[in-house]
Amino acid sequence: QVASLDPPPALRVRGERSARAPAPTGGGDIGGGGAGCGASMSALYENLRQLITVIDELRDVGLQKMISLPRIVAIGTQSSGKSSLVESIVGRDFLPRGGGVVTRRPLELRLVHLNTQEYSGEQAWAVFDKNDGRKYMNFDDVRTEIERLTDLVAGSNKGIVNDPIVLTIYATDAPDLTMVDLPGITRVPVKGSDQTEDIERLTREMTLHYIKDPRTIVLAVIPANQDMSVSDALQLARQVDPQGLRSIGVVTKIDIMDAGTDAAKMLRGEEIPLKHGYVGVKMRSQQDIVDKKPVREALQDEKEWFENHRIYRLLPPGLVGTPVLIDKLTSILFKSMRRFLPEIKKEINEKRRSVQDRLDELGGDVPVEEFERVQVMWTMVTDYCDMFNNTIRGKYDRKLQRYMVNIPQNSISGGAQVRKILNEFLWDFMETRITADMSDDDIDRAIRVHEGDSLPGFPSPDTFEFLALPHLQKIQIPSVECVNNVASALDLLAQRMAHAVFRRFPKMAEAALAMTQNIIAQEKDNTRTIVEQQVACFTGYLFTNDPSYLTEHGSMEPMYQDNSAKRQQQQEEEQKKDPTLAEKTIQGVKDNSQAMFQNARSLVRGAEAPKRKDQRYSGPFVAEIRKRLDAYFAITIRSVRDSVPKAIGFYLVRAVQDKLQFELLNALNHPEKLADLLGEPPHIMEERKTLAGQLKVLNNAAGVLTRDPTLAAIALEAEDEEITTSAPARPAAGARPEQAQP
């Protein structure tokens, strides 16, 4: 949101607000401008009175700092005629005059039309927001006060500052409008002034700061004697409003154009179109200002000048004259307010909820009495422990959801994280076969080694332990790591819960978190000892009651059954084979050839000592040892994956849950400690103060919107018609513009 204008005129008289009446437009026949008058414009003004009153009251309560509100902002280059235009709209001569930069602070101008039935004659006065409601009846004094307020903030040496002056003018001949007059875009700093070398960038950024709000109507002031394509006002307006949906152009200095030139194309929008079109105005000359020519006379001169001009008198209605501009601004502002009021109401309600939620989270002021402090401590510790336990168990507690807004939900934590760690424990060992890297020779060699000098053929049980133990010992380190990982998950959970619950009291959070971490560390050490002992049982004593292992590997019978089955199968296959005569002849030839080869080999080698063949265990026996090793390792992994997580869950997770609340309450329930632990840091106190102020503003704003029952009907009107006076008149395709008569 655009936090633009500083608050608000003080002590506004509500009776004056309610005394508004349809503003006179005057000059209804200038350029056909009278088409906007009549019953429809009167009804529009009646509704506009209520809407402007509401929007200005929302500004009065300071809502503009949090939620952008509809407004009109006049922008343009230095000396483009913005100030003179504002005076023509107001109907008073009250702005500072002089050479160079004159408007050096934004001026938020609120015009309030007074009902002529209650205020007879011409009455007008001005009120500044920071002058305790003092009424300025003399507008020369208003000019002096603007100069004083400008020098007070921006200095007296031509400095430019983005700190607005809020001025309310009540007059019987003023329209109902709210607009902002900005300092003109300045390209070159004035020599010897306080203006910096980047004055152009500063004035452009100030202008963009005000007009980038999508609820702001941009009033682009363009001198007629300047090429529109290089207009800074139009350039900035198109930058924030590319389609020209909330921009209106005002062509000034239309009476001092070069001879033989006119602004007809500009006014018709043929060069750079805008949805709300352009309006040409003729303002007082410098000599008129020096002679103090009244604005009312200048408006009459403007009316006559346009009516008698050979070109402008033939233009379509609604393109020239200050009264036409006032009607157009009034219509556009009314449409804008009616359109955005429901959105503003929705934003106010949403902002109220968020601010109230944060205030509820921060709680009230710090308690002073001892019993109150104990109660606060007891409540917060209980909530902290409940959140810790519920998060581990996965329990939903609606009462504690107010704390969850401060906890990021982008990753799993608590019990889900603990379960994930326990589920992944020894997962990589599930499909591991410890004999995959053992050859038959390795197994046979291990059997021989552990026979020692005893009689061969009776393998020792040490062989099994020798082959299995190196692999069983690999589960020791993952078991200890699992304990550490679960403890780390609990520690992280405690940090998040402490930050959420004790956020208001950082010292209390530190104390509670330190004690929680000590409890976790203590139980982690106890659990690690228990887990190490359990793993030592699995690695130091080889035993199993697993039925499948005892059935399949508890005796040598399965091995012999497999061998006998293989031999029987071979015999059956041999019996099925009945060799033919040809096969018998071929086999005989092979046998004779093999015998001759062996005799020849023995003759060549001579008498050679026969080589002694090493004894080794049979292949089926080695294969059985291999199966038993893999089966026992799988049984051990399965048992450890069950027993170690259970030990961690019981001796670490549940132990921390059971001890946490008692230990915290026992350690923190000391009056001398609570006074220090419940001390709030300055930023929390400042945040509460700021939020309380915002909530007051929002409540006041909500009260403003609900006070008038007729406001809802105006705000929710579904009409979306185009206002004829706000649409730029464009010539039809193929049509030639009407030629002016000399």
C-alpha cells in the first residue's frame, strides 16, 4: 500500500461537513459544458458529498498510512500552471507566488462546499491540520501560513521536501473535491539554493510515489505551447497508467500559443489518447496576478474567450473551461470512490483481523504482581510443553493454533521427523548379503584355520563367528547415530516451540530452551548407553530362536536331502538315455584316443612323482555355511531395527516428554527469577504500541464506514456506465474534422 499523506486536519467541524450542497459549476455553456449540469449532476453531487466525507474522515483517522484511498494528484513540470489551475478550481487566490520553484511541499487540498441555505452570501475560510482548528478568513494569511510551513520543513532556500501540508477550504462557491498539488518536476537546481544536483530525480521519484497507487487519479498538467510527445507529466502518467484509464489531461496556457497554432488536436485526444480525455483552460496571466484580478472575474473572462474563439467554440461539448474540468473531476472522483469503497472496507476488515491476532499473540502488558507473573509463567510453560508433546504425537490442538503462525510449515518436524529417522535406521542393510564378497575358498580356509590341530572333518563354531562378526559390528555406529539424530530432531523442535510460545519474553525463551536441551542431552546419554548394550548383545552372543532358521539350517539334513535329490535326478536322466549303435561306436573311439594320449604323455614326462591333492570341504557343505551366514545376518538386522528404535522411543522421546513440564515448572517457579525472565525487550513494547495505534485507526475507520446506512447503497451500485463528459471526443473513422471559420 502507498503510505502517502500524513494525518489529518484536526478538529474538523462535522456540522460543516454535513452542510455540503451541490456545488455550482457556472459557465454551463462553455464549449458545451452545460451538458453535464441538471438533475443527473445534482444527484451525483449529493452522493459525492457523502463519499468524500467518508474518504476524508478515513484520512482524518490516519487510514491513509495503511490503506490507499482515492484521490486526485496534479502533476506537471515547473511553471506548467499547476498552482494557477488549483486556484481556478478553488475560486480563491491563496497560493504562494514568485519566480523559480514555488511549490516545495506537497499540498493536500480538501474542498468543502457549504450549503448556501445555511451560509448566506459568499463565505469561505481555511483550516490547516496542525493549527488546532484555527480558521483563516483572510486568504492572504493562508498564503503566508503555507510559506511559513514550507520554510519550517524545507528551509527558506528553495529546498524541496516530501512532507505534505494538509489544508481544508470551506466555501459556498467551492466544489466538493480532494486533490494533491505536487512540486513541479525540476530539471536544473537553482543556483545558491538548497536543491541538490539530482533535483530532477528527486522530484520525479516524489511524483511517482504519489501516482503509482492504482486508486489515484492523475491530473496531468500540460502547457499548450509544449510538444505533447515530450511532456514529463504525460510520460509519468503513462508509466504508471499505460492504458490511460485513470489519467486526465489539462491543457494550460492555451491563450499564449504561437499565432496560427491551436490545441484542437490535443483536446480531441488525437495525439495521445486518454480515457478521460483532455480539458483546455485559460488562466490568469502574470499581469492579472500582479493586478490581483479576482479569480471569479478570470473565470468569466475564460468563458467569454472560449465562446468567441474561432476554433474552440466549434469543439464538441466538454473539452474547454474550468467549470467543465470541475464537473469532470467530480464525476471521475465519484466513480473512483464508489468503485473502491467495497475493496477498502474489505481491506480494513482483513487488516483488523491480522493486527488483532498479532496483539493477542503478544498479550497484554507485563504483569506487576507476583501471583500474576507466576500465572503467566505457568500458562506459557504449559502451552510450550503441550505444543512439544502434541507435535511429537501428531495431535491437533485448536487452542494452541495461535502460536502456529510463527512456525514455518515448509518441512516435516516433531513426531513425523522422529518416525522418519527410525524408519530409515539400517535400511541400507536390509538387502545386504554378507557372503556376497566371500569366495568358497575363503569359507573353506576359515573352516581349516579354526580346526587347528584337531582331527579334520569336525568344523568349529568359531568359524561362524569369525565370518559373521565383522559384518555384525557394522551396526554399532548407525545405532549411535540414530540416537543422536533423534536427539537433534527433539532439540530443533524445542527451539521452534520456544520461539513461538516465548517470543514475547526472550529471556524466558532462553531459560526454557536451555533447560529443555539439558534434559534432552541427559536422556540422550542414557539412551546411548542402553542402545550400545543392546547392540553388544547382538554382536557378542550369537543366538536365535527364529523358527525358519532352526527349521532350514538347524541340522545337516537339508543339505543331504538336496544332494540325494540331485543324485537321484542324475540317475533318472542317465536311465532315460539309451545310446544307439552309432553313439556307442563314437564313444569307443573317444575312449581309445584318450588312453593313447595318456600313454604318450607319461612317456614324455617320464617317471614323475604324483602331486599331492589338498583336502577341502565339499561344495554343498560350503554352500550351507554361506546360507547360514546370510540368514543369521538378516535375522539380526531385523531384530536390531525393531529393538533399537523402541529403546530410543521409550528411553529418549518418552522420557523427555514425561520430565519436561515438571522440570521447567520446578526450576522457573521462583519469584526472584520471574521479575527478570518476564522482562520485555523494547522492540516488543514498541510493536505492541504501534499495533494498538493501528487497531484504533482501523476501528475508527470501520465505524466511519458503518455509521451511514445510505453509504452501502452508494458503494454497491452496479452501474458501470461511462460518463459522457469524461470520454475524449474522437472523430469518427473517415470523417474530416470541422473546419473553423475565420
